[in-house]
Amino acid sequence: MLRLVPFYDALAVDYDRFVDWKGRMAHELPFVTRLFEESGVQTVLDAACGTGQHAIAFARQGYHVAGTDLSAAMIQRARENAAAFDVDVTFAQVGLGKLATLSQTFDAVVCLGNSLPHLLTQADVGAALADFAAVLNPGGILLLQNRNFDQVWAKQERFMSPQSFQDGEKEWLFLRFYDFHEETLTFHMLRLQRAEGRWVQNVESTELRPIFYRDLVAELIQAGFDDVSFYGGYDGSAFDPSCSGDLIATATRMD
């Protein structure tokens, strides 16, 4: 199959080593579950689902879940993970902005893991938000999580904290960093793997377009959402453009 997204196709094999899923789920799920319970959610679409870990976690909580991603390799990994957990999740290779082709609607759509900034024009972001609205039931809930690019762009800090993983004598190191441009940035990931006493390295890169807080407010309203709320983290803290680590948005599709 055509490799539409080489960065994530290449990363699929190591993504579940890069992310501490146990710690991440313990941190994130209370916020998400509370949101779902307050909104009476039964069906969930995880857009840009990656290796499917969030979708699987939602399914294990009893929700009816589908997951989509543009990367064929990520979708294959998600199916393998779902089989390993013995949960029923429908996965499809569909990109942001094309979700209406599923011909299905949901009580909640989530787009997590800084996925939306991979859309490189304002028009593409607007189309994706309108697409989210199209696959939500009236009154349905949208949950977005991006990095706080207001802070990232202001500070221009290139390097993020390294991540590591070890399995017996094998070891992996992951180093992420940015190159800043006039309106976009390049996101790089250096992957180092040690086995049998030697290191092998790979570098993948992809372009991102920062999404800023005030722009997202206007774009959500234009796409047909109201009751828009912003948080600086999964602890429910208020969003502060100068210091919050995340930009988390919740919004309701207008009836």
C-alpha cells in the first residue's frame, strides 16, 4: 500500500515503546471518562488513533469504539493491539477531514496526541473541525489535545525531554526536537536502539503548523461547535498560554 505518511509508518514499530501507556492512561483517563459520563456518551471515534491504545482503553471501559488513522502501519498495529487485549474496536485507514466517509455518527470524537497540527493550512484545519462536527450526533462532544504552541512558539525551545525503554539487554532512546520556520516547524525524532552491544540510529521528520489558542476558539465556533472550554492539562487546570503544557479543548456540536 502507498506510504502516505512515512514518519508514522516508520514509527509504528516503536511507538508503544516510546510512550509510557500505563502512566499516560492513569493520568488522562479520569478526565476523559468524567467528560464521557457527564455527556452520556456511548459511542466514540478516536481520530488519528495511532496504535489504538486510547481506543482500546475506551472499549475496555464499555464504550462502542472506532479508530481511524492515515497511516496503514499504525492501523495494522492498532488491530494487533486490540486482538492482544481481546477487545472489539473497528479500525480504518482514514485521515482527518475524511471521517464522513465512514457513514457513521458518534456521541464523542477525540483527537489526541498533538494530531491536529499535522494539517498544514488553516483551510485544512477548518475542514477537519467541520468533519468532526459531521460525524458527531447533535449535542455530541469533541475532545482535542494539542501541545500549547502559544508557549512553544514564544520560547522557541528546540528540544523535549528524552524518552527511554528497555527490554532485557535491548534498549531504546527517543529524542525529539524542532526546527522553527516562519509559519511552520519541522518535528524530528531520533530513535536509537542498542542490541548486541551496538547502537543503530534512525531519524524521521514531519512538518507541523502551530495551532494557537485564539485561532482554535474561532475555528471551533465557525465549524458549528459551542460550549467551548479550554484546559491546560488533564488535571482540569485552567489554560494559560504562557505556561500550560497542553491545550485541551472540549466543545459540543450544536443541535
